[in-house]
Amino acid sequence: MSLCLTPPHPASILREDIFPELGITVTEAAKKLGVSRVQLSRVLNEHAAISPHLALRLEQWLGTTTAETWLKMQLAFDLWQVQQKGIPKVKPLQYASVSTQVGV
């Protein structure tokens, strides 16, 4: 039996680990990142994803994680969420034979 754990939203790492360790508020972090407090709050409350733009800012600000790391965590979270809803049935594409494609 395999255990399927929900990947954490990457914002939970900011909210639960990084911000408390730094002793920083959302308002202070938003100013340092150059984003609005509302935008950062939406991400931290998991109502919005970490965008490539924010990932680059986090990389520059923290200096400990890459933008790619933040985006991979976001992708893992998003993909897992979609898979839990069920993958819709899609009929596979049927390719025509090569002779039909070139008109032979």
C-alpha cells in the first residue's frame, strides 16, 4: 500500500518556517520583496500560487533557495490538487498514417 501525502503549498514554508525565523511581518516582507501586502497575503493564505515573478524575488531576497525550487514546489502542489479531483477522460489522438498525411 502506498502512502500518498499532499505536497505542501510552498507558501506554508514561508508562513510557518521562514517568516517566524526572521521575525518579519507580511507587511515588512512585502516591502522587501517589492510586492503588495495583499498579493503576498493571498499567497501566504494559499489563495494564490507562487508566480515565476515572486519566485525570482524570493530567490534574490532569501539567497537560500532558487526560483526553480519555489516553482517546482508550486507545480507539485498544483498537479496533486488537480489529480485529486480526477483526471477527465480524454480520447487519445488518432494519428493518420503517413501516406494519408502527404496525400499519397
